[in-house]
Amino acid sequence: MENVHRAGMPGLFAEVRDDDQVWHGAAGVADIATGRPVTSDMRHRVGSVTKTFTAAAILRQVEGGQVGLDTPIGRYLPRLVPGERGDAITVRMLLNHTSGLAEYLPHAYPSLKAFPVLADTGPQSLDDHRLTRFDPVELIEMGVTAPAVGAPGSTPGVYTNTNYLLLAQLLEEVTGAPAERYITRNVIERAELGDTAFPVGPYVNGPHSRLYEAWFGMIDPPRDYSVYDMSWVGPSASLISTVADLNRFYGMLLAGEIVNPSSLAQMQRTVPVVSQEGRTIEYGLGLHPMEGPGQSVFWGHGGTVWGGGTLAMTRADGKRQMAVAINFQRWNGLDSSGKPHPHPIDDELATLYRLAMYG
């Protein structure tokens, strides 16, 4: 962790569990200006790690018979996904990103319109929307009306937040409660996660780090985005948690204590999906696997927000776990072809993850 900090990461913290042994660590600072150190118990915006919580909530509705995994989304939300697409896109396709629906973010953030052509994007919208309260239905409409990125059910799928905002609307439709409230009661409280919650405003309550965003070198020096209205992602990526709570959650999930074993088996059925970084990964229903050559399979999720990142992975047998939080994002500058430059942080983080997972 000290090596990651020395490579340029302002601060990071982690918890690693091996059976009944628990290790906590932190390196670097939570505030560059004051030198306030990071600590391993800090609360943190965990980004798309939220998707596992939302997926688990959907699977609980599947278990109760209120939702069908292979039922068309148009049967539940005909106004949001109308016509033939509503008939063709199933709940499962939203969960595993094979719906073919486009990402709404470049349409909501004008300076990101050229994404994924990074050189033609800019960070201005990040400031413009710091306190914007987005309507999730309007965001979904942006994704649904944008040109499709694939045919429903085709692979590789394309990872988009549009899918999970639709799943949040599905939860609201079938439970009669806001998705955040349902997920809180039926997933977060079920797992007894005392430091995990959806934000109610732009602030992170409790001890936390500032979050520094560089947007591929276009914000120099990096800017703090820890105060931010998270309605731009909602139950797709807005959760606040701790590394200890994340390890507890994934440990219980893989033990069949959040959803039943048959639901967990569905979550672990993977398809190839193109990530937002442009890499093809295997992806299940709100879960994805990681494994080193000749090593055991780990399951979990990563996440980024403006300025922050998280990775939480648990070995298939539940006995080895890792959750790491970082307070700096998009540190890579762009080369002459517009691709991110390799950076020492990348190598040191990869080494940290490998050591934390495999010893």
C-alpha cells in the first residue's frame, strides 16, 4: 500500500480477511492540503460496487415470484422501454449488461459527449453538475433513445448505468417503495451493515477522505469532488460504505445468506461484456470474477466515482477477502493517439490486489 501511495496515489485503505484473521491498513493522506491521514475505517463512495446490492435486491424479488429473470422489461415498465425493445429486453439482460441499451452519461454531461474518444472530452460538466439533482426517468430516456450499442441478448454486452437505473425503477414498480429504501431494508439491514447507506444529500457523513479527480490529466492539479450530488447514478453507483462492511456483505452473499444458493448460481453465470474502460470481462448478474493464472476464483465488483475508487473481491469459498478504497481517479494522461498512458500507480495497484488476494 505504501508503494501505491509513493507511485502517486494520495491515499488508500483496505481490509483483508483470511478465515478468522483480519488485517486493516492505510497509507497516505485524506486531504492533500492539510496532510490529514487516511484511516482504514473511513466511509467511502464505492461507485458501481452498488450494482451488486441492487442485483441482490432484484434476485430477492425473483425468489418471491414478483419478478421473472427472463420476463421482458416492457411488461413491467412499458413507458420506459416501449415497443419491440421492451418485448426483447429481459430483466436478466439488464442485470448482465446484454440489453444493448446505451450509456446515458455522455448525454447528461455535455463535455463527455465524445466518450469513449477521451481526447475529445473535457471535465467542465463535472463542475457544472456538482449539485444537479437529476431525474432518473430522464436519464433512462437519454439511454433508451440513444443509438443502441447491440441487439438485445447479444454478446459481448456493453456495460452501462442505464441498465441499473432501469432495475431501480423495476424495484420501485413491484415493491411500491423507492429502490434505495427497499435495498436498505432487504439487503443492507439484512447483512447488518452499520456503516453502509445511500446518500441523502451531496455529503459523505462520518469520517471520510476527499476525492481527487484528474480526468486524464485535464484537471491539474486534481480537484476534490467529495461533495457531489449522486443522483447522476442513483442505485447504480451511489452507495457509501466501508471496506469492513463490503467484506462482510460479499462474504454473506457468497455464503447464500443474502440471496438463496440458486439465486447466487444465477448471479455467477457470466457472459462477455465490454467494460467502460474498453476491456472485455466476464460478467454475471451484478457480480464479476477475477482469477490469477492457476489461482482460485474471486467474486465481487469494482467501482469508480468522480475522484474515488473501490474494489471488493471474495474467494469463491468465502474464506479470503479483499476490499480496497482509493481517493484519486483517472490519473493516466493521454498519449498522442488519445489512449491513457501507463502509470506507476497501475502496476502498484495490480501488485497490491494480487498480494491481498493470493498472499
